[in-house]
Amino acid sequence: MKKILVAAIACIGIAGSAAPASASLFSSTGPVIAIMGGELFTGTAEGHLNGAGTLALHSQKDAGLTCKGNFTSSAETGGKGTLKCSDGSSSTFEFKRLNLYQGHGGGRFNKATMSFAYGLTAEEAKPYLKLPKGKKLEAKGEALRLVSL
């Protein structure tokens, strides 16, 4: 029994070494880039070993507009969740994992659409984001913004 426990701990250690720096043994936090109602939102998502997680975003246009939500996820079925914002708006969404730490999805944000990517750089996220017509995503260092073409 002791050998099995030691082997399990060793496996957890090996698996943990491939995780992002912000990952702990039972959760992982990563960046989120979202286009909601034609506006850019950024933030973080924290996923837990059991597939549940939380999401916190803020508008790049209006610093006072924040959104928080929850999601559930599995490798087989992807994930789904809800988001509520400080201005009373809300969203439901679904997503697909690219791997354990990265993915993309979409949904409804009030009466508009939502697209997002998580665990990806701005450049990697571009194919998954539905940008407003006449806009492009611009990254300057860590800062992101939507700019006119």
C-alpha cells in the first residue's frame, strides 16, 4: 500500500511539473480574452480538478464594468457556464477545450454575441474571437485593445 501511495505522489508531481506557473495541485488560473456585445473584456479563469471553476472579467472600455461567473467542464463534453456583470447584463456560454489549460467558446451576452478564448496569448486567441466589423485586436505588451482597421 505504501508503494502505491509513493507512486501516486510521484505521478502527481510529474503531472504538476507540466502545468502553468499559476497552477496549484488542485486548480489552475489562466488569462481570458472575450468579445462581449462588441466590446473587449479581459480577465482570468480558475479551473479546479473536479471540472468546476470561476471567471472574472472587466471591460477594457469601461473600467467599472466587471463580470463574474461560474462554469463546469469535462474533456468529453467541453464546458458551459454563466456570467453576471455589474451593470445587470448576463451571459450564458459553452466552450471547447484545446487541452487541459486552453480553449475557446461563445454564447449570448444579453441580446448580442460573445466569443472568448482562455489560456492563449492575444495572437493565439485571434482565430477564436469574433471581432466587431471594422475592428482588430491590438496587443501592446500586456495591454490589449480593440482598434479600428
